[in-house]
Amino acid sequence: MNAHQTRQSGRLPAQLILRWTAFVLLGTLAAAALTYLGDTGVYLLRGQPTDQVIVSRYMSAPLKGDKTEYFYEGTGPISCSKSIFPQSGWQPCWYLRKHPLAAEQAAL
């Protein structure tokens, strides 16, 4: 075995790992893109279904010293899309039900 063969065999595992990493990354991106496109297609075929979720609303006011004061504004409905991903500018309903504080920022 000469020095040339040793260098090539040392590169082989690194190239193999790089190829598999690229393959996994591209596969993950393709799966995410297909999932988003499928969600959009189902959302449009269903006639852009929306729903409303009741959330507690708060208004924030910045104060001196990088502090923030919050004012309770009551509860109220906010529109959302019945989909996996945000569609037509609406947050998904499942997300707003699970993260009610995100609803206040979506309403602004």
C-alpha cells in the first residue's frame, strides 16, 4: 500500500459522510416543501376554511428602563385558518389554542 492509496482511503469516509449529510438535508427540505404544498392545496380545495378562537387580549406599553407594562383588554375572538401552516395571513387554529399569548401578537 503506497502513500497515494492511504490518502484516498482517508478521504473516502469524509466524502461519504458529506454525501449522506447532503442527502438527508435535501430529503428533509423536500419533505417540508411537499408538506407545505399539500397543506396549501387542501386549504384551497376546502374553500379556505377559517374559524375563531377566543383569547385574552393584552396591550403592552413600553416604559423607561427597558420595562413593559401590560393592560388587560378582555377576551375576544380572533380569526384563524384550519390548516397545519399559516395560510392567507391567518395563524393556524391549533397553534392559537395551544399558544394563547401568540394570539395577541397575531391580532396586532
